[in-house]
Amino acid sequence: MIYDSITQLSQSASTGPVLGTVLAVLSQKTEKTTRTGKPYLELSFADVAASITIKVWDNAAWHPACAAAQVARCYAVTANWSVGNYGIEAAELDLREATPDEEAALMAGGSELRDKQQRDWESIAALVDSMTDPRLRELCREALTRYGARFRRSAAARGYHHARRGGLVEHVAGVMRCGDALCRAYPELNRDLVLAGCFFHDIGKLWENCYNEGELVMPYSLHGELLGHIPLGIELVNRLWGKISTLHRSEWEQLEPPAEQVRLHLLHLIAAHHGELQFGSPVVPKTPEALAVHYADNIDAKFEMFRDAYTTQPELADGIHQRRAPLPGNEVAPLPPCFSADGAAAPQL
């Protein structure tokens, strides 16, 4: 069987051994030894959404082919897959280099994820277009136009949530939708400012967590290491603001509140979105809009962690999944609604 993604393969193997093929990049290859001195290879394979790590013992018939495999190359990986005490295991492993068409499909992601990211991209654009403050709307549009390609291949994080190519699009769309809902619940909030803050809160990750074109291994950068995404985001917004305000100076001078106040409040939303000094924010939220952006960001990140736990963490009992860090405890499957989406009563179990 050919699997659409590593996630699909892992889910299938969790129910019993399966024979199948998955497209993946060899992201890491390490020579190791056990405590007793037995040598083995540790291979990590990645696609857009997930990764797996397997051990290949030196006496396995497929060890020479694995030893010859090159990091950062795309492969069609075929094996008898199963889940053991230490995660997924592969027997009768066979590697062949992916064709150009297969490599292109791998970089685009599985069909389900690819479709979701496209919907999320369109959701971001629609929410930006719905903004009424021309300064904030044009600022967001300029960022989408100038950095769209980089945006669509950046991750929202390296490990905790949306840690995949294109994950930043998913996260920003979720945060903007949450921010929009908060503004409907609390109409005293400045909706344009909240949406702009949700849009720009992680914009520095275009340099901190961006994949190179044609690669699925996230590199490290000096910008990300020495500054981090919050200072990078503040600098980027200031640069874009300077460019846009120069083009529209005469128009903006007639608007209230003054442009300089709008800029400062937006920068505060970026600076304060982690919520606390100990979590990396240089200031704590000092406006209702800053608090809204902080909680919208936190809610979307945590919900993604729950979704990930339900698909990747083993069940300790029916409906109880092993804790997925940094969530505080074991994750319990949610209660289904009493009514279906069309309003009809849900069938009784």
C-alpha cells in the first residue's frame, strides 16, 4: 500500500503490522552503538507534517542500502511497519530515490494537509480584506504580497505545535479566526488592531522557522538564534510601516486615531503576545487587544497540541492518551455533541 503521509502510515501501523510505502526525506542519519557495543544506524525520515525515526542493525540485509542513503534526499521508503516498545519499527526495509514528480508531491504535502493550508491561506486573506482601518489593512496586504512564498513554507514552531512546513499559515489563520470571534463577543475591542496583531504576532518566524525551498528539514539561522521572532517581528513591522506610510502620508494624516498611536499599539501586541516575561515577552499585555491576541495565540497552539496527541500518543485506556508535552496531563478524548451539524439529534450509542 502507498501511504499519503507519515501520519497515515503511523496510524495504520499502530493497529498491527502493515506492508507499505511512504515518501519522505532522510532528515538525519546517525551511527550509534548500544550499551553492549552493538552498532546500528538511526534514520530519521520526514514529510511536511511528521517524522519517524527507525533503527537499522548492522547485521540487517538492508543495512548497506541504508548506510549509503544521503541526508536531505527524497526516498520512497517501503517496509513491513509495526509499533514496538520504542516507537515505529521497520523490517525488510527498501529505499529508492524518489522521482521528480514524487519529490514535488512530497514537498506539497499530503492532499488533506495541502487542502487545509490552502483554505487557511484564503481565510487569512479574507480576514485581512475585512479590516476597515486602511493603514492596518494595507500593512497586512503588503506583507502577504512581499513575503507570501516564505510565509507558506514557514513553521509556527520547532516542536510544540504546527511544527511543519506551512504550519505558520495554519496557526495564523486559527489565531485570526479566534481573534475575530473574541471581537464579536466583546465589541469594545478594536477589531482591526486585534486582527492585525493576530496576523503579525509570529511574523518573525519567517526567519526563525522558515524551510528552504525544496527542503523538509528546518534550518537554523543567526537571525532566529541571536534575536528570536518577537524582535524580528517588531523590526519587520517598523520597516513595512515606514514604506507604506511614505506612500500614503497625506491620506493617513486625516485619520483618527493618529497613525503613530496605531503603530505603537500594534508593536505592543507583537511584543506582549507570549503573555509573561518568563515566556519571552519583553512586556506583559497592557491593553485589552494585547490580552485578546495573547489568548487567541495560546488557544490555537493548545488545540493543535490536543489534535496531535489524539493522533500520535498511545492510548493508556479507552479514550485516554498518554501526556503530550507541554500539556499538563494525559489527554482525554472529547465528548461528542448531542446534535449533528444539521441540527438533527445524534444517533444513540
